[in-house]
Amino acid sequence: MKSSLFKNAALRGTENLVDIYVENGLFKQIAANITTVPEGTHVVDLGGKLTIPPYCDPHIHLDYVFSAFNPAAANKTGSLFEGIQRWSETKGSLTVNEIKIRAKQAMRQEMLTGVQHIRTHVDVTDPKLTALKAMLELREEVKESCDLQIIAFPQEGMYAYKGGDELVEEALKMGADLVGAIPHFEFTREDGVKSVERAFELAVKYDKMVDIHCDETDDEQSRFLEVLAAQAYRTGLAEKATASHTCAMHSYNNAYTYKLFRLLGLSKVNFIACPTENIHLQGRFDNFPKRRGLTRVKELHDAGINVCFAQDSMSDPWYPVGNGNLMNILDAGIHIAQMMSMEEIDNALDFITINGARTLNILDSYGIKEGNPANFIVLNAKTGFEAVCNRVSVACSVRKGEFLFEREPEVIKTNNPLLQA
Ligand code: 17E
Ligand code: FE2
């Protein structure tokens, strides 16, 4: 039997430090000052640092990462649609091995900042389904270290790309976990509606979840979210459905949005906002004033609807400077969404932890709770506020009771009296 005792952890929402006893990879006991543990138990002092469940990145495109360094992939307008065009023109030469090497580098970067749960879109508008094959292999290879969910995502359209719907179905048969779609990219509004309906039909048929790139545009007439939510409500998929991006909601009029929110609440769908990508991609056809294009994060959250943040891109034709650090995403997100009351800052870590886990539909095994897999991270801070204010790094990441990594404290050399602590 393998056992460890992590002493002096500061859990969010509790006053006093606790000890965490782990046996065979599971949280066995969480209590103040645990003194009786079996002989041979490995003891670690967490020193009163904030101890939270691992970060989740519920939306990234691992098949695209680091593809921005090809000069032919350069996106001159900085718009979503040019990103799709540049990707389409340059994606032809991918191989399974090459995709896996890039995806693994991205996962490594994310995991070293505290991520243990990732959901990736995979472009299936490719008759060879090369990226899907790479990602299916990767999901299996990495599963002890990181959970990976795969979305069959038709980047060039379920109908705008010939046979796109069939490729999505094929990908589900091959083992993708979720159905994707991109209704705002289809040729007509009707095709967009049809693609959302088809996504739900396939999800029901193959018992999968749904996560749709929905209304990633500043066009206030892009209203596929209502179709998605109505489908989630009627099919009963509910919280197994997710709306990603929903940028057009930024531009909807308030009367329509008020009506929409009732349906969103009923539907139980989750929302993923990608603050850094969408502040970069949206507003590109505006003069001044220039819209931000981030969905209504604060308003959704205040209405009790689940919203989380995600990275989306790491150096791809859409966004050049993603680095996989969820703390950076959170920082940008609360600024752009104007969620900066003391209470909002205190609770901000929810956007990259529990809210992400809810979206990933993993709440039955997520969190620092007796009986759950002993997965957690320790931040170089004592409180949520301090963590966010100082954009702190992760001191260690523990998976099933074992360290994935430990980070040595930063060392500063100085003779300057002002700079000496
Ligand atoms: N593809 C897409 O449709 N939207 C995005 N934001 C990215 C890829 C990164
Ligand atoms: Fe995306």
C-alpha cells in the first residue's frame, strides 16, 4: 500500500489549515492535524499554501499548436475567418507523428502550470482524419498524467465542407468523445441551424457530449446559441452540452438577451469563454468604438449559468502568443469581463478549476474530497486573492497522490537593501 500525508494545506473557503492523507491514489482523510498514519507514509509539509483541484483547460486546439511559424499561415487581418482560410491552405502536409510532437509540447507547457484536465478540438474536415488518429493515440499514451477529451470538430464546416457531417460521424465511431460544429461558418443560416441539430442527433445516437464553436463573430444576427440551447433542453443533453466562444452575445440587444437568458437557464448548457483569443480576433471589422467581443461572462455567471475560461490557441493562425498558462487566461478574463470586486477576485479561480470541471462533466471525481482521486495543485499564495493579484506560479502538481512535478522557489540575488526581504 502506498500512502502520503500532505500537512498544512490551505483549502479555499476554510479558515484553518488541514492535513490531507492519501492512500492508493485516493483522498482517504482530510482533517486538522492528522497524527496517526501507517508506518512508511511519506510526509510532505505544504507550509500553509493554497491547495486547490488542478486547473482545467476545457477548450484548446492541440492539432493547431505551434503551426503559426509557417510564413504561409500568417494571419494579416487578425480575424477568425482569415485564420480558418490560412489553416485550410497550410494543413495539408500534417502527419500523425508531427502532430503528436507539437501537441505533447503544448500539454507539457499546460501541465507545468497546473493543468491536469484538457478538452481538445480536433479538425475532422480532412478525409484522412490524420489529426484525429494522432489525438486518439495521445489520449491513451498520456492518460496516467493528464485527462484528454477529444471533440470531432469540423473546422471548415459540417456542410460548407463536402462530407463534413460524415467525417464527424466517422470520428465519433473511431472514439472521439464529443461532437463539434461551427454554425456561424456554414454558408447559410439554415445550414448553420441544420449543423447544430445534426450535432445533437449524433450525440444522442452515439452517447457523446456536445461542444460547439457557436457565434464566434461580431454579427449580432448570429443566433445559433438559441438553437443549441433549445436542442440541449429538448434532447435532455442539458449540462452535457457546451457553447464555446458565443462572441455575438456581446453584440445582442438587451431585450433579446433577456429573453435568451431564460432559455439558457432552462437548458443548463455550459459556457466557455476564451478571453485572450477573442479580445484579439473580435472587433476586427469595427472602427471606433471597437467592441471587445467577449461573451457576457459576468452576466451569465451572475444569472447562475456555468462559465469557465480556456486557452484555445498556442501559436496558431488565430492567435500567436498562447503559452498554456491558465493563470494568464484568468488574469485577462477578469479584466475584460470587468469582474474585479474583491469578492469576484477571491472567487476567480473557479473559472479555471471547478467551473471548467463542471463543463468537462467530471464533477463526480473532481475536487479535494475523501474518496476522490488525489489530484491537486499547490499555489505560491495563501489565499485566492493573493494568487490572482500576484499571478502566482504553481509550486507542485499532484496526481493520484504522486508528484507530477515540484517547482523550486525562485531565487533572487541582490545586495540592494530595498530589494532584500
Ligand atoms: N478555430 C476556430 O474556429 N476558432 C478559434 N478561435 C480557433 C480555431 C483558435
Ligand atoms: Fe476554438
